[in-house]
Amino acid sequence: MITRRTALALLAAAMAPRPAQAGGTRVIARLDVPSLPDPRPGALSDLLREVEANSSVQHDGLTPSVDPAAPALFDHPFVVLSGDRGFAELPDEAIANLRLYLREGGLLFIDDATGLEVSDFDTSVRRDLARILPGTKLSAVGRDHAVYRSFFLLRGVAGRLKVLPHLQGMWVGDITPVLYSRNDLLGGLWRSAGGGYALEVVPGGARQRTECRKLAVNLVLFALTGNYKRDVVHVDTLLKRMRRQGGYAE
């Protein structure tokens, strides 16, 4: 049985900095949706710095944007969709590719940056999730979920704002390939060009921001280690298997 410590040691080796090359493994990518500009540009790089500062996982620091319909989607175990407005329906090719990606071990994290209980972004997200995983509904993620203990032991959800008291998720069997925050989690990590935090965290201030940072690290480690229960012993192995399932060339 692979322990979390062993998993992290393997991940540290897998994610060690390497020369940039086509098809090289990178932990995080942002889904490139043409009608949806990035509301927190640079926040994913800020997230990677948190991961490196708090764990043995290393990375080349790059956070590319990826077309959800492209084979390159399968080069990343963790992809992010963030926004502060509605967006056009994803094309059928993107829907099919994302469905395969999620069913074969990838993790999609969605972050609503609006700070609203009802938002056009949320409406668009739910519309396309219903196409990606038909018959599977978003539901509350309980505090006993592995994402709250994948690295830090957390008591619950965090974000720059407090719109919902929980994450939401979608399940495929015993895994949760979609996790959704309505609380602008990336906004709590986002730094300005000067290095300070770009946005205030309310109502909890510095303590709440610390919880944002911890949850963000947990999300990445959950994406990287959550598949070990499916007998995957290396990130590169996971990615290769995903590509084979998708019919993509190595």
C-alpha cells in the first residue's frame, strides 16, 4: 500500500524542474475559454509558489492555458476554470475531451470570482457540467472529504469571501473529479506586481487568507495523490494512461 509520504516523495521526483519541452508534465493549467478572460491573472503561479513553499513538490513555475478540446489537456493532472462572468457554451469536442479527462483521473477545479450567490458564471458552469457528466449533479462536499486532509488538516472551506460554507463537487464512482468553490479562492492568493496581496479577504482577514492558502495547497496535492487509490504509482504513469485512453500519441 502506498502511503501519502511515499506518494509525495514520488511526486517530488516527478515534478522536479526540467527543461521545457513538448509534452512535458506541468501540474496546473488554466482552461482557455475564449469568452472568459482570467479574472485573477498570475494567481495560479502564486498557487504554485505556495505548493513549493509548503511541500516537496517542485515545478517549473509555468501555468499554461490549454484548449479544453486539445490533446494537451492530458498533460496536466490539475486544470482550473475561473471566471467572473458568463461564457458561451463549450463546443462538443471540448465537452467530450473533458469528460474523458475527468473519467480517467484528471481534476477540474472551478473558482467563481464574482462573490455572488447567483452569478452568470455559475449558470454557465452548471450548464456545461451537465453536458460533461450527464446524470451527475453538483452537491456539497462534506468536511470528511479527502481534500481537507490531503496535506494540511482543515476544518472546512476557505476563500477570499464566504458565499457558501462548503465546496461543491461531482462524483464518478468513488472519486471527485470536479471541485467547485463559490468563494473566490484564487482571489485570496492573488498578488499584485509589487508582491503584496491584491485583494482584501473578508470577513476574516489574515487568518482567513491563511486558510485560503492551505486549501489551495490541499487541492493541488489532492489532484496529485488522490489517484493513488486507483493503483497509479507515478504522475507520468497517470498521464500516459490518460493519453492512451484518449487515443493520443505519446
